[in-house]
Amino acid sequence: MLKFQKMDEIQKRILREVAGLHEIPEGAYNIRANGQSAGRRSSGNIIITPKENGSGLDIEIKPGTKNESVHIPVVMTQSGLKEVVYNDFHIGDDCDVLIVAGCGIDNCGPQDSQHDGIHRFYVGKNAKMKYVEKHYGSGNGSGKRILNPGTEVYMQENSFAEMEMVQIKGVDDTNRITTAELAAGAKLVVRERLMTHGEQKAYSKYIVNLNGAGSSADVVSRSVARDKSYQTFDAKIAGNAPCSGHTECDSIIMDHGKILAVPSLEANDLDAALVHEAAIGKIAGDQIIKLMTLGMTEQEAEEKIINGFLK
């Protein structure tokens, strides 16, 4: 097994971008670099076990575990490498944990590099989970940086899941599919932040089934499409019981970018209260002028507005 300390500077930089890691994290972690483990550690309450077929990990978080974290970032610096990884998280009853994932690809070669990460979360009764997933691309090669995350969330009674999905820079193609099944009293909160540029393409699809009485979901995406990039946001919330759901897409379009927003609702119960919103527009000229009067250039003003919008 490789040692975390022996990772090269590019890999360490990517780790900082996708997981905020400047050194080995406290608690449980598994760091994957170019298809191999670059370091792994379990804790007393969080057990990380490689799958027997080598396709990913099983992460067991014991019931009652609180104020602990597990980091599972992936870094790729090898051009032409393509992999599919399946990670299953079993979060026990009454937990309160932080899970930090994310993938960064630095491709300086002519071949496409691709990571497909399939994460399945089984959230126990009364458990709380915060999940942070950041995607990042860099490198001056002609090969693409491709990330296709798949996320499945299965929430038991009165559980809570907060999911932060971030992709701000350098990913050429991404196809994100997230599904969730919520039992009675469960609550899901999703915050997606996305920016594309050049000729990048990004597709985000969310399917949320509110199956139990009192369940709720709030799915919000904020995005910016620059240059000739293209984005699709496709979100469906199905109310199958007395429940509440909200989905929203708020986007800024620039240059020759294109954005398709497809929020949809399906009410299968008389007491399902569902709302959707979608707004796409350009940066208001008066906002830029106001910042320019404070001494900024037009480009600096645009960046300031975008950074605040995606914060």
C-alpha cells in the first residue's frame, strides 16, 4: 500500500481542493490515488473494509456515533485511467457524522481520464449525516476530465441528510444522478453549486421519493454557464404520502452558454405539498456598474458577483 506521505505535490494539491486536506485527517479515512489506496485508517466507531472484488469500500458507522468524520477522496493524475468504484455507507441509528468525498483529476496527457463513483447511503433511524462532495479538474492535456457520480440515499424514520454537491472548475463532462427514498419523518436537504466553462457539459438529475408521512425534501441548485458550455438540471420530487417538497434551480448564463432546467413534481397523495422554482438569467448590468464605481474592472466585478452567487 502506498503511503500518504509519498504522494506527489500535484496529488496533494488536488486533495486540498476536493477535501480540504493539508495533512492526514483525524478519524477514519481512505485516500485513493490513481486506482490504488494511498492510505486507509478505521476508527473505533467507523470501520472501512475493502470489498472482496476490489471494486470499492464498505463503511460501517456504529449506532450512536456522534461528532466523528470519515474522508474518502479520490485523486487521479494518470492520463487514460478509467475506473468505477462502489462505496456503501451503513450509518447506524442515532448517529451524527460528517462524510467528505470528492474527486480531482489532473490530466496532462492526450487520453481521457474518468472516475465513476457510486455511493450508496443507508441512513438509520434518527441518524444525521452531512455529506460533502467536491469535484475538480486541472491539467493542460488534450484528454478530457470526466466525472460521473451516482448517489443513492435510503433514509429510515426521522433521519436527516444534508448533501453539498460542488463542481466549480475544470471538469469537462459530468453526469450526476442522485436518487433518494425517504421514510416517515425523514428530511433531505441538497445544495448543488456548479460552474462550467469552455465547451464543458454537465448533467444533474435528482429523483426523490417522499414515501413516509411527514417526510420532506429541499433540493436547490445554483449554477453558472460560461463560454460555450451546456448544463441540464432535471429534478423530480414525488410525494407518495402527506409530505412537503421543494426544488429550485437558479442559474446565471454568460457568453454563449446554454442551460436547460426541468423541475418536476408528482403528487400521489392528497396531502403532498410540493413546490418548484426555476430562474435563468444574465448578470444585471446595474450590479456590474455599481461595483465598477468602487474601483473594480468589469471582469473583476463579474467574478465578484459569480463568487457571491455560488458561495
